[in-house]
Amino acid sequence: MSVIELTTFTVAPERTSAMLAARSGMLADFRADRRGFIAARLVRVAENTWLDIVEWTDAQAYDESSAKGGNLPGIAAFFATIDTLVSAESAVRYDDAEDGPRAVRTIAYGPEPSQVGELYLPEGDGPFPTVVLMHGGWWAAMFDRRQSTALAEDLVACGFAVWNIEYRRIGEPGGGWPGTFEDVATAVDAVPDLDPAIDADRILVVGHSAGGQLATWTAHRSVLPDGVPGARPKVRPLGVVTLAGVLDLVAADEARLGAELAEAGAQPPAGAPSPSLPDPWADVASRAHDGIVPLLLGGRVTEHGERYAAASPVLLENGGVPVLVIHGTADDVIPPAYGRTYAEAAAARGADVTFVASPGDGHFDVVDPAGHAWNVARTWVEERAAAADHEQAHLATAAAPAHGGM
């Protein structure tokens, strides 16, 4: 889930030992100075020819690093051992999919490592309807956007562009309130400028679990008061799908949702993806004794009621964006009542909200591309996108000047 830099260079055999000895200093300076640096691997392809494979979080991080050159002593010392730079370029990553490899672009929407997303485009020129995907995982840094890759591939096969976003999460700098919400808002507002092939009038948002809360929150951004994260949106989604979303943060706080993470030997729920970043687990677990929601919002509802009022979908006024709420009846991670309560409250405010109970589905069954819940979600977004496309065509025809004879 990154940009790959491929640099080929030559080193005279008598200088090889010096180059290898300088390597550790170069990597230490990269870690200290280069935003978005993930890892580097050195490959010897001939006696005096080497390939350096460097992984970056996004294309902007790669460009920033290239512009800095040998700005620190450790980096300069390594560069000084190189005789000839043969080539240096960033590689376009292709993800394997059922219909063949597919190009994916990692794009930064902000300067922090987690302020990135992955853009998938279907074959053709567009304009394409676009789905913004928001992954779950307790709003915490041990899980990332890779858990949404299968949904992205399914949507691209259906003709959608997909913006699979990352955002700052609990356990990393800036995660929680307000950073997580600021990132989600910025990532959604960035969609029209990602690529000319995107149809800016047909943007939908889909989220799962914690990401389902964030996705649903985007449906209400237009009613947020000035000064609150996410207010004054640039993009109004055509619709939002929430899959097993935590849509009642007050109830989740009162139930201390996620407090089980603090138990000795706690493991992810059954069916959960393996933690992509296991290191933050201990940090989050050590602070989760009151549940995970206080870590997201900086305290319990009795301490920060105004934040809950601005973040919990069940408390937000009708934002005018249609929402499809899907929850598995066998979900033992996030209570289905959270989704049903939201749907009932939103409907009472006159919102276009539909609640679907997916029979027998657990928490992760709803994001199975072959499952019942995802079939309902896919059909819904296809119908919304098609209806908007039809409306655009109708308006264009009506606005076209009439041509007639004498």
C-alpha cells in the first residue's frame, strides 16, 4: 500500500565495504528526516551493480525526499560511496485482482504519513462515479486500509473509481479528536481533484464499523456549526452506506465498548484481519479500560458532551444525504441496536434512511464481497449512481439549445 522507488547504481568493488558500512547511517537519517519513509532493501544484481528498493507511504513523500538529496551527514556519506547513478524512478504498483493486475495510485491529501489514500480507476476515460471507502478497527492505528482492498476491487469491477482512505487514528500523533475527523473531511473533499476521470457529482461514501461511524458522520457535515471539525463541506455525498457502524457513540461510551482490549491477553475479535501495525496495540490496550470511544473523543460523554454531539450520528440533525444502514443480526462486536437506533432517530427527523438487518451475518461477514450484506450495499450504490447519471443526462438535454428549420 505504498509507492516504490527503484534506484540502480554502481559501486567499485574496492568501495563496496565502505558503502555497506555507510548504509546504517543513511537509514537512520532517513527515518529521522524523511516523511513517509517505510523501509529499504538493497539487492546486488552484479559485482558492481546494486538495486535499492525503497518504500514510501505516498508519491508526495517520494518527491519530497528526492528534492532533499544528501542533506544530512549519514545520507551524504552513503551517496559519496556511489560511483554512478544508473537510474532512479518511482514504480507504479499493480494489485492482483480476479480480472488481472490493476494499477493503484497512492496519493497524499496532507503531510502526515496516514493522510493518504489509494485511488483505483476502472478501464476507460470516465467520468466515473466514485466511492470513498473508510475502514474500521476501533479507530485505532493497529488496523489500516488494507482490510478494504477486496471491496475496492469489487467496486472497480462494477465501474466505480474508488478512493480507499487512511486517516490518523488512536495510537499515532494527531489521532482521535479532532484529527481523525479533520482527516476524513479533508479526504472526502479532495475527491473531485484526484483525477479528471472522476465525476464530482457522483461521490458516495462507504464505511465499516468505526469507519461506518465516520462515513455516516459525513452525511451530516452540512449541519455542523462553524468551528467544528468537518463543517462547511466542499463535497456533498450522493449517498452513504454504513456496514456494522458504531452510530450511537453515547451508548457505546456508556457500555464501555472496546474495554475488552485492556484485558490481559486480549485478541482481535473472531474474523478480524490481523493487525497491520501491531506495535500500537499495547498503547491502546493500556488506555482502553473505559472503552475505546473516550480515546477517540478525549474523554467520556460526561466530560465532552459537545464532542459527542458533533460526532455521534444518532445525535446529528438531518444532513439531507441518503443513508443505507446495514447490520448483521449475529454481530457480537458492535450491537445492531446502534444502527437501528440511528435509523429510527434519523427517520423521525425526516431523513432518507434505510435499515437492513442482514440475517445471520457477524461483524466481518458484512464486508465479504460475496455476502448478502455487500450485495445489498453494492446494488444500492449502483442504483444511486445510475439515477444521478440519468438525471445529469436529462438536465443536459433540457439545457441544450433547440435546432429547427426556417
